[in-house]
Amino acid sequence: KENVQRGGIICLIKSPVLRKYFLTIILAMADFGEILRNIGEFGLFQQLTLTALAFPNFCQGFLMSGFLFIQSDPERHCNTDWILRAANLTIEEQLNLTVPREEDGSFSRCRMFVPVDWDIQDIRENGLNETTGCRDGWVYGSMLYESTIVTDFDLVCGQSNMVGVIQTVFLAGILLGSLIFGPFAEFGRKRATQIPAVILFVFTLTTALCPSIYLYLASIFFMGVGAGGYRVNCIILTEWIGVSKRSWGACVTQLFGSVGQCVLAGTIYGIRKWRVAQLIGAAPLAVVIVYIRFIPESARWLFNKGRTEEAKQLIAKAAAINKQPVPHSLLEKFSLNLCIYCLYLDMGSLGFSIFLTQFLFGAFEIPANLLSMWLLEIFGRKALFIFTLAIGGLSSLLIVAVPQALLAVSVKSPQTATALGSIAARAGVLLAPLLNMLAVYHWVIPIVISSSLTIIGGVLGFLLPETKKTELPETAEEAEKN
């Protein structure tokens, strides 16, 4: 065994074919963790890679700005400019003649009198009685924003449920992206990260330019596909980080997302236009497209595919950037989400300013992510996973007694210590906007259901193995032995 590890047998083999065969076997036996300990577990190479992979998460908050920063029931009335062909009228006169009133005396938001081909005198004397839905769109009054998807696509009255549909379509795209690009990683971790990044950029851009709700739905679906595919694969490439700093991989990617949410709140407060916000989110992604081709491939994947020379070159490059020597012998030897999204997607109804609430959603995550880097190393992943889910679920239930936005935002803090989520979590996220619709029966229902599921998830955490300061399994067989 010692001779094999030193490469002694390889030197004695005369046949190049057999030499290559045995070298492959010996390389497959190597411990990647040992390689990282020699070249640096979290040197400049890993720091640059992690920053490059985490930066797109900074933009992901902007992806949902279109259907988060909206007024679902803005001040409005039917467009009745047809009567202006008969006479010039003040706005008050126009509304009195063409829009019926509700029982409380206010003008109807969804009905109008049927247009007639009369002169203005006949309309004034006889009045109009037959009503219909708004035929020519709406005129919007006092608005918190200059433009939203609600006002641009007239998602009011009979179309008001389309906002929930949009959320579901986007999250369905995330689920599909996870399903497609998760297995696609077997064709290359780097490629499985690059392709979703390109999809994400293209459809973030087209979403901002869509002229109709149907094109918007299609565009936002594929934007979700790119977001889901990227997020599920960017974490894989953080395997270049050694055991001592492994928690930095997940925490830093989450931290970028938290800071992005804070910046999003300020951006929306300043511009108040959803299309501009969407374009702002696409701009940094254009930078990502430029540098994403330079991120390193997974050395483990290269070795598994028999591409040992490429893997050795990458290891040598990592060591050079980290300013660490690579021993020659070493190279020879080597081979709740549902709960959070229910709160997040419905944050407009929490009672605070939506800009402050959005900022707090991100701000509460920042110290949680920073603490997670330390707590994960002290308590381990299993204990912290169970604790944070239990606290998150119980905090959500407290909203039933204290329905305040600050408490809702605090629920998001402990959840960030958990992993980014699996495909099952994406399925839960897909149900979040639909679960929020149950609030029409009672506002407590979505909170109780989502909180209960979060607590159940924490209990199930007792079945998980601990991974604190342990090397991850290289094969399925190794994982099964745990």
C-alpha cells in the first residue's frame, strides 16, 4: 500500500497502457480533502470563486420586484373617454355621467355605463342606466408607484387573481430549473452553472420589456428556470472550500442575497417603476455573463470523468493563486422555504411601509448569515438545523397573536442558518402564493399551515446525520455507509 501511494508500482510498469490504467486507479483513491489542506482550504482562489458564484444572488431579489412592489387594489375607475367626443367635460362631470356609484356613494372601480351615441344634452336629461365592465381599460388615481404590473397589465377586478398566478408561474419555473439542471450537473458542474446564468440574464431583460401579460408570464417562467438552475448548482462549485470553512459557502451566498434585498428596498423607493427595477436587476447579470466562463470546474467531477490532467492543472492553479506549494507526491497520489415565501410574497399586507418591510427582510438576514458561519462550526449542522426550524415555526405562529410586520420579519432570521433548500423545498415554495389565497377564509390559515410544516421539518431533522468538520462522501456507497 505504501509503495502504491508513493507511485512506486507505476514506475515499475513498462506498458504505457497499464501504467495509465493503474495511475487512474491510484488517483481515484486519493482524498480531495487532503489536497485542499495542502493547497489552502480558503485562500484567495476559493475567496474569488465564492464571490463570483455568490454575486448573482445579490440580483435575485430584483427578479421578484415586479410582483412584490405592487398595489393590488389601486384607486381607479373605468376609462370613459368615449363621452368626450360629445362635449368637453371636467373629470367630475365625466364620472357623474358615465360611472355608476357604489352603495357607499363612491364611484365604481369595475363598472361603467354602456356607451351610447347620444348628444350630451340627451345624456344629461335622461341619464344612463345600463352598466357593463370596463371596456377600454382603467384610469388610475393616487398611486404609491408610478407603474406596476397591475397598472400596466390591468390586473384588477376580474383579473386580480393573476398576481397570484404570476407568483406561482415564477416559482414553478424555479422548481423546473432545479429539476432540469440538478441532474444536468453530471455533464459538468461549470456548464450547469453557466447555462442557467445566461437564461437568467436573457429573461430578466425580456421580462422588463414585455408588452402583454401573456408574454410576461412566459418570460417570468423562464426567468424562474434560470434562477432555480443557477442556485441549485452554484453551491456545488463551492466544494473547492475545505472542511474548516465549508459553512462559508452556503452562508456567503445567502449573505449576498440579503444585502441585495436591502438595496432593492432603497432602489424601489427611489424609482417607483417596476420595469426600471427589472432592468437594474439585469445589468449586474450582464457582468456575470462576462466572468462566469472563467470560474473553475469541479475537480472532483473531472476526476470522476477520468480527466485527471485537467484536474491536476486546476489544483496547481489554485495552489499558485493561494501561494501554496503543491507536493509532487500529492499530485501523483491524487484523483422553510414555504413559511418564508408565504410571508415574503404577502409582505404588502403586514402593516408597515412595504419599503421598510423589504429592507428588514434583508437586514435581519445579514447578522443571521454572519452568525451562522460561526454557529455551524460550534454546534454542527444537525442541531442548528433543528433549532432554527423550530424557532422559525414558533415565531410564525406568534403572528396569530401579534400580527406585526417586525415579528414576521424576525421569522426570516433563524431560517437562514439552514441549507439553500432542495427540490422538495422548491415544491413548497411553489405552493406559497396559493396558500396565501386561503387568507380569504381567515388570515390565520396560511400562517398556521406554514408554521406547522416548518416545525415538522425541524423534528424530522433528528433523522439527519451530522456533517460538522467531516469530509463529504465521494460516492453513493460512502454515503450509504453513514
